[in-house]
Amino acid sequence: MATIQVRDVPDEVAAVIGEKASAEHKSVSAYLRDLMAADVRRELQRRAISAWDEELKQTQQRLGITGPTTVSGAEVVREVRDGYDRGEG
């Protein structure tokens, strides 16, 4: 595992971090490690969503689909239910 050092942390910041860590019954290291891990999870999710969006755009371009879809979720559900009623599902 890597070691990360942070220098020149203002005293008031260090004090609040210490208080928050204590309130969660964690060491300062554990508290900061958890904060960093949560930040990385959010960043990885953001990157994955961005990649999916790009892949979707490329697929839509390849298929000639342009513009936003105008079908609402309610319309899709209604169509599926109608299909079941007609014996298509």
C-alpha cells in the first residue's frame, strides 16, 4: 500500500478532522483513508458514466439515431401493458 503525507495542514483543519474522526470512533488516518476512498469511488463512478455516455453517443451515431428520445417512461410502461393485454407478452 502507498503512503501519503500531507504537509502544512492548518491547525483549525487538523482540529476539526480530529474531532470528526473521534466522533466516528476512528483514528485520523482511518477517517482520512475512508474520505479518500469515498472520493475515489465517486470519481470512478463519474468516469464510468462518462464512458457509457460516450459509448451511447457513438452507438446512436452509428445507428443514425439523433436527438433526444421523446418517449416517456409512462408511455413505455403503457405500451408493454397493452402488449400483455393483447397476449403479446
